[in-house]
Amino acid sequence: MALSTDTAAPTAATRRNGGVREVFVLAYPVVLTQLSTTLMGVVDSAMVGRLGATELAAVGFASVWAWTIFSLLHGTASGVQTFVSQADGAGRQRECGAWAWHGIYSVIPVALLFVAVLAPAVPQFIAWLGPSAELQGAATTYIVARMPGEVCVSFSMALISFFRGFGDTRTPLYAALFANALNAVLDYGLIFGELGLPAWGVRGAGVATAIGNASAAVWMFVAFRRRRVAERYGTRRAAPDLAATEIPIACMKESESSITKAWLAAIESSPMRATTVVKTAKDVMLRHQWPPIGRLVRRKRRAAARSGAARRVR
């Protein structure tokens, strides 16, 4: 008589889980999304370059300035992915949507505050960096026109992280491709006065980028509120939870960026000084930022465990 066993032979689908093919399917849309984000700046530069060397330099200069300021918010929003992944992996899919809302609540008020405070002060900030008068004027024009779109980027990042948290990397890719196509068309029209649009030059490039970023945010929000997604992941609007869950992750990401910039600046004068800068910065980051992240994650896991135990008792 044959003995029965509870262990079934692994199927082809089971063997594929976690394999190279699954990683590739998840990763290639992420790679293309990142490339398309860079491509938006490349298209701006390629078209503005036809206006002159000063305008081209201004766009590159202003883009780095904008990224430095708003990367804190983008890093904050990316923390959503960690907690969505945890909830989805634990079988608590209905909690995933709330994490996206908490990410939005964390970044959008701060992003709006950044725009309100920094937009009037952009000329002073640019002047402190010491560019020529011509480059300063063009860079200021571009960054002020583009700045509202950075709010939309922060909003999109929270939703992109939500979708990536449960393995949907294609929806953000479609949004990025649409935004890039729209940006290219608007660049052509608003920079050179084609397609019945005004010829705004450098300002037109900034406006086109802002509109492209806004279109990606709308695309992501529509996908986020689709009935199928809402029913499975609970994407109806959640009440704010200002426990600052993602803030330490943002600080860590910003610190990593700051370490790189400090190293690049220091190495120009002394390789030994550069090594000292990196070692000191890493020590500070690990001492003051990694422990809070660990405590927050452990606290959330304990709360989830208690909630699961209470449901089993009921």
C-alpha cells in the first residue's frame, strides 16, 4: 500500500517563483521607468540647446538644484513601498491602500510649503551659487516654471511605491511613458512657439516638464482608485496617521545623497579629506538614523501581530 504524503511535488509555477525570470519581469519595468525619468531631462536639454549654450547650461544647473531640494520628499514617499510589501506579504492586502494615503499626507503639505517658500527666494539661492547673470536669469525662469511639477512628482512617488510594493511595476512605467511623450510634444510647442502654442523658450521647457509630471500623477491616481485595486487593497481615503513612519527613511536617503556630494567636493582638494568626510558622515547616519528605522518597523510588526491574534480569538 502506498503511503500518502502532504508534500506535493513542486509544480513548474512554484519552481519559477523567486527565479531569474520572475526578478526580470519585476525589474525591467522599473529600469525603464527610471530611464524615462532621466529622458525627460534629456529632451528638455536637447531642445533648449537649440536656443543657445547659456540656456542649455541653465536647464542643467536648475535641474540639479531642484533635485537636491525635493529629493527629501521623494525619499519620504518611497518609504510606502516597504510597508505595502510587508502588509501584502502577510496577507493583509486591505491595509496596503492606507499606507499610500499616509505617504501622501506626509509629503504633499511639505511639498506645497517648499514651493510657497522657495519660489520667491529662487533668485537669491541661485545667486549664492555664483553663476553669470545670464545663466542666473535663465535658471531662475526654468526652475520657477518647473517647481509646481515637483509636488506632483512627490505625489506620484507615493503611488508608484504603493504599486511596486505588491509587485505591479508596469503601471508606473505606463504613466512615465505617457508623461515623457506629453513632455516632448509640449517642449516642442512651448519652447519654439509651434503647434499654436506661445514661444516661451526656457520657461516653456519648465512648464512642459511640470505638465508632464502632473499627467503622470493623474495617471497614477486613476489607477490607484480603480475598482479592482480599491476592492483588493483598500484604496478608499484613509484618515491621516502622522506617526512619521517614512521620515527616517527619507533622512537616510538624503544623508546618502549628502555623503556623495560631500565626497565629490572634498576629493577635489584632498583624497584623505574625502575619506574622512565619508567615514564621519556614515558614522553619524548609522548612529542616528538606522536605529529609529528598526524601532519603527519592529513596532509596526508587533502591532500587526497583536491585531492578528485578536482576530483569531474573535
